Amino acid sequence: MSEILTKYLTQRESSQLEFKSKIDSPFKIARTLSAFANTAGGTLLIGINDDRTVKGCSELEEMTKLAEAAEHLIIPSIDIRYRAIMWENRKKVLVVEIDESSDKPHEALDEKGNRTVYVRANDQTTPVSKEMSQILDKTDKTVESELLEQQNVKYLMAFLKKNKRVSAKEYAKLVNISEYRAKKLLETLTYEGILLMLSKQRPPQFVLKQL
């Protein structure tokens, strides 16, 4: 089992991986869990510092917060899977797995009862607008292969893997097309589930749903 943990420790945080030394509160972890479920799924490791050193954690204490978040602070609720792994026979790490949901968007409740939809944008849990929330519910899973073969789209994919995010204006300059055409293409890729639109940022930014 420690080999599994060793594999994760060679990786960096991403759209599908996050390290936590501990859970500060059920409300905060609800954001992360719902973001994974709203995006491409992911793995949360509890008991590991940001620098990837193993701190260890209390299984009961952390699972109590996780269960509360998954069952009561996310609407609709989500299912999670976890296993405890011993590191060097003395430190316990929780490996929590969340699948991409077929029932999205999921909203996370805060301490005041407010509801917010979050996604994973690269290695960040990020709130999104109502527009993006609606898109999450309607994304087309059957992407036209001809679209992905377009040179402008190939260039975009390569750019985002390196630079993480782009605006319509930046993309227009990159491939020498009008900003209107760039915006429409980015929106099409968003509706087809390839990109995420962070429209709460100005100007709106687009990121890969899954690196």
C-alpha cells in the first residue's frame, strides 16, 4: 500500500490531486469535494503537507468531517471512497477518491447557508458563475473528433497545458483570428466539456477541464 502513496508523493497538485495536512472545517472541505465531483473527479490525500512531506492524521477525526461535508454540506450529496495507508509504520494518511458526478452541478454550503458551485481549475478550487453551473449540467460528452483536429484547437490545447489559462483576447492573438471567433470557439469547447469558463474573473478565463 505504501507504493501507492509513494506514487502520489512524486506528483504535484493538479486538477485531480490535492494534499491537505488536515481538514480545517467540514465547510471548507465541502468546496474541494464538490469541485472534484463537478469537474473530472480526483484524489484528496489527508495527512500530507503542501511540500509533500508526510505529517499523518487522525482517521476518525478527519473522516467525521469528510462524511459531514459529503452528506450534509454538498447539494446534492456525493459519494466518496477512502482508505487509510500507514507510512513508515507510524503515520496514517487518508486517500480519498471522488468520481466525476453524473448529477452535477453540486453546490457547497458555507457557514451562512449560502450555496456556491466550485470546479477544479488546474490546482485550485474555484467558484464559478451560474452560467458555468448550467453548462456543467449540459456538457456534451460526445466531442466531435474533427473539432479536436483543427490546428487552432491543437495549438490551444498545447498552450493551456503549459500556461494553464487563456482569455478570448489572448487566444485571438495567439492564432491570429478575431476576438469574436476566438470567444465562440472557446465557448464551444466549454459546452463540449473540454474547457471550463471562469467567468467570475475579468476578463473571463478558460482552462482545461482535465490536464
